[in-house]
Amino acid sequence: MIEANRTIYRDKDKVVPIMVEATQKPKAAVEFAWESNTKNCVWSVNTGFTDKRTQWSIDNSVENGDIEAGKKPTVEQVANNQLAEEATGAWPAGASPSGIATE
């Protein structure tokens, strides 16, 4: 997930077509979403999901109609933060295997 998130920020031209295929949304809509999500730093770069970002994504998906309000998941249903913390906990503060500074 961490590498995928880094790629999302680094290689828009590579990931937008993948997102279009996965979501079956128009390219213009996906590009708009990509711009909004990267501007708001929705995808963390060197850590797992954070509760704040995950909640924003859930709320945004309800707001734009991708998730029905009655089926809105909780943060805990979307991400296992403990697993992400265990996976990234071995890195020294401010460092990562790729050399990209952590948040």
C-alpha cells in the first residue's frame, strides 16, 4: 500500500488509467478526483492509513455517491491501522526505505 500511494503521487499518467478502469468513471472525473485527493494529501506516503484521511475518504465517497449513506463503513472496517503501524514501525523517525521523507 505504501508503494502504491507513493506511485499515485509520483506518476499521475500511469495511475489515472488504472483508476479509470477500476472505477469505471470518466477520465475527466478521475483526474478531478486525483487532483483533489493529492491536493488534500489523502493518501499517506510513508505510513499506512490514518484515521483522519480514511474518514475523509469515506465521507467523500458518500458525498459523491460512490457509497450509499446507509452503507457507510467505519474507519476500522476500511483500514487495519495496527498492521500499518507494525509494518512501518521499524523505520527510524523521518526515514523510509525509498528515501522519501515521512510525514
